[in-house]
Amino acid sequence: MNIFTSMGKIRSAWEIALEKTQDISVDKEKFKALEELENARKAIGAYLNDDDRKEEDLETVLKETPEDTKKEALKKAILGSISLNISPDDSEIWNKLKYLASLAADNPEIPAFIDQIAAYVKQYPEHRKALVEKLKAQFAPMLEEKEQELSRKYGQEVHLSLDNDKEFIQIATQNLKQLDKQYDAAIQNAKEELGALLS
């Protein structure tokens, strides 16, 4: 194969590529809308995650954002921020979410509804702790029996701990998973209701 044949093949491949891209055009409006959404999301994220970010900084960005885009960005940020991982001591995040909700929709029901979700999320660690304590109380007599049995068997005192007991760990894990499932389902339902209020 000589160089001219190779060049011919390259040229025809180049022409084919050009023909394929000829009908592709950049949708400037769509690109602009995506850029506006991304700018709004970044500003909202910075406000939520940075204690020094002021409400005025966020409002400046959102003033330049079309209403539909602003609502979409706010709604996604609010719903995406609600989870069981929020610290019970972090009341600031809930205040920020209520503020964002006020920018997204003029609905007087929303702040009270967010407070209900916050109260539910705050009781989650307490319920986990109470469940573990209850299981420990139920298992303690059985563990004592095991200790006595092993002490008799080996002729010396044996001390066992629930933290190392396989049976207890397995049952505690199953119960905690069930509790998590119930809480997750309730939070998901609450987020769907909140989403409807924000629409």
C-alpha cells in the first residue's frame, strides 16, 4: 500500500465524519438552561454547607436565575439534604432548609412540615440506642447463664460480653436493620409529601 492510498482512506474517513456531524447543532437554549441550573445548585450547596455564606449571597445568584430553574434547583437541594444522617444537634440545617423552602414556594404549611420531619430525624438515634439497650436487657440473663455454665465447665470464672456474643450481635443487627428500614420508608414518604408542597 502506498502513501497516496492511505491518504485517500484517511480523507474519506474524514469526509464521512463531517457528514455525520453536519446535522448536529448545539442547542444554545438547552445549554444555557443547564448552566443556569448548575450555577443555582452550586450557590445553594455553598449556602447549605458554609456557615459564613449569607442569605443575600444566595439571593443575588437566584435573582438572575429563571423562576422554573430556581424552583427545580431549590427543590432538589431541599429534598436531597434530608436524611437520617443529620446530627440531632444541628438545628441550623433545618432553619436553612426552611429558608430555602420559602424561596421555592409560598406555602405556609411547609415550615411546620419541615419541623415535623426534623423532629422525626432527631428521635432516630434515640430509638436506635433504646432498641440496643432493650435487647441487652433481654439478653443479659442468658449471658449470665452462659458464664455460669462455662465457669463450671472450666473450673474458673469466665466473663462474657454482649459486645462479643455472636448471637446477640446477629439479633441486634437484624433489629437495627428493621428499624432503619422503617425510618427510611417514613422519611421517603415525608420527602414525597414535601416535594408536592414545594411544587
